[in-house]
Amino acid sequence: MGLWNLPLSNPKRLLADGTVIGFGWQLQVKGASFAHGVTFGGNLPTPSEEKAIFWRALCHYFVDITPDEGLEDLAESAVDLLNFYFEPFAKASLPPTKSEVVEAKVQSTYERPVLDIAEE
């Protein structure tokens, strides 16, 4: 089985301590050249670090293969993800809100009318 067939959920360690290995790719577009490189060396990354490195490199590759027409949508989606993942930290720093109990008494009830929605 080739390395490209390894399941993503169960990666195998390919490096030994002290090994330096890297990979990279380039993309030529009109007016610019983009180059990406990933180098592993020295200490081995932990399994969780390896997984993060894999996903980070894959995301860079996805950006490179996205057609020009999709780059704005890709950027908007990335901003949404950043807002989502950084939002909990912002909320955690807010002071706790004051809550109070309000007693209520039911006065009367009624049956809600059927909502009729016409399909076109």
C-alpha cells in the first residue's frame, strides 16, 4: 500500500528523532508566484501536532487550487471560521450577567390558529 492510501484517521509515524524532511510546492499565476514549504526536523511532533501540520498544509493547498472566481468566497468562509473559533475566548472574558427570577401567573390561554402557507 502506498503512502497516499494511509487512512487520515490513523496516521503512521514516518520520521525518527533527528531526521529532517520537507516538502513544498509552487503555484504560478499571472503576475505572481506562490511557494509553500513544510519542513520537519529536530524533535518529532506529537501526534496531535502532526495532525495540525497536515491540515494546515492541506488548507494552503486548497487555497492554491481554488479558481480565481472562488477566492472571495473562500476568504469570507475563512473569516467566518476565524470568528467562530476566536469568539469563545472573547465571551469568556466578559463579566457574568446578573440573572433574576420573575414570577408570572397565567391569566388565560387560547388555541393558536392554523398557519396556512400557499406553495407556489
